Amino acid sequence: MKFQAVVKRNKSKIIFIHLIQNFQKPLCSDYQPS
């Protein structure tokens, strides 16, 4: 049970990080003219 809770927490953390990275990518491309 404890192990599953840790895995679930890590999964949500990874998803959160992916969301932040995906959100930052377009912002960076908007600020930097390419």
C-alpha cells in the first residue's frame, strides 16, 4: 500500500513537471524571435 502511494505521488509529480515544461516551451519561443 505504501509503495503504491509513493508511485502515485511520483507519477503526479512527473506529470506536473511535464505540464510546466510544455507550458514554458511556447513562452520561450514567443519571447525569442527565431
